Amino acid sequence: MSVPRVMGVVNVTPDSFSDGGRYLRVDDAIERGALLFEQGAALVDVGGESTRPGATRLDPEEERRRVLPVIAGLAERRVPVSIDTVNAATAAAAIGAGAALVNDVSGGLADPGMARVVADAEVHFVAMHWRGGASVQPEYGDVVVEVRDELLRRVDDLTAAGIAPERIILDPGLGFAKTGEHNWQILGRLEELTRPGFGVLIGASRKRFLGDVLPDGSPITDRDLPTAVISALAAASGVWAVRVHDVPGTRAALRVWDAWEQGRSR
């Protein structure tokens, strides 16, 4: 089993839950992305619109104003970039600026033009499980079965729109219309999501449910260690990538997991 890719996060937003405003300036965002790449990120995920619960939707023109110079600057430095967006026009512009992957938290449902943009550009596409956003009331019978089946239906729609199946990566959408208990159930049964054969991306980094395993009042950066543990456990389930804020910690955890696996095979 191969070591998952690490996707580093650069939020070019003033209101991100984890680092809002820290990388709003273009130069700061480019330097941050370049650093994440030097630290071992296989991809740097650039987003200009916050998807935290309660966030207001952003004008797509403002989104493009934020992200395009950052993507172009990182591409100029040969840093592999993904664009985190639900807007087809932003995805198209980002691909033109150098993005090699589109990471859509709506799985292509928010903008009906997204699938055609991705298909025409022949880039990879992360389709996240989505029921209308992070603030939607979560209601499930068996959350793992329902998330898996809904994602596989998205695969059918996306391939019908022309996206090659091998370019589709699935994301169960931890924290999006899911309680902490739902998130832990998904993580504990990840093999049910990887078994169909599609790449799976896990984005647990610094999310609210990780605070439940920490002392009350812990700073948000204290969630990086639980994130790294989740990354190593997710590796054992065969995920394609993990999306994180702390690349060095996650890379260390994955090296430990890989050494562990090597030891088991000798």
C-alpha cells in the first residue's frame, strides 16, 4: 500500500476558521504555498472562499481576484496547485493559470457547468459529499453507506458528463452536514469508501470535531497532532491523499506508518 499524497492548504480568505486573513496578501500566500511544497506537500490547495459553517457566499469575481495571482505565482515556481472552488468559471480560470486539479466541496452540484470545465481540461477532480453546505442539519440512517452511495451516484453523473473515471477522487466531506459522531464513523470505516476503487481524499485538518479529543480551550493548532494521527490511520485504509494545514507533522506521521508497514512485511 502506497503512502498517501499530502495536500497542503492555503486559504486566501479573511474568514477561514483556521487561519483567516493570514495569507490574504498575494506574496504571503505564494510564500506559504512554496513553503508547504518544500516541506513535502505533493499539491497546494488554494481557496478564496471560506466554506466554514455560517460563511457568506463570495462573488466569483472576487474569488478569482484572490486566487488567480497566487496560483500563477506558485505555478511559476513549479509548485503543483489545486483550486478549491465550487464555481466553474473560477475553475476554468485557475486551470488556465496553472492548476492541475479542481477540488469542489459540492462535488459539482453547486455549478452545473463544473463537470464540462473539468472534462474539457482533462484535469483531476475531487468530488466531495455534499448535501447543501456545512450548515445543513445532518440526518442519516447509516452515514457511511449513504455517503458512499451518494458519492458513487456523483461518479455516474460526472463520467456521463465526460470526466474520465480515473481522474475522479472522492471526499466523504467530514464536517459538512455531519456531526462529530458521523465523522468518526466515516473514519472508522474508511475501507468501505476506498473499496470501490476510486481515490479518496480525507480532509480532517483542524476541524471542530477534533477539539472533542483535546482539553477544553485548546488552541486550534493543537488539532494538528490529532490530524497527523488520522492521516496515518487513513493511510492504512488506502486513501489517495490527506488535506492538511501542518505538512511537516503529517509527513512525519506518514513516514512512521510506512516504516511500520515495511516492518510488517519483513
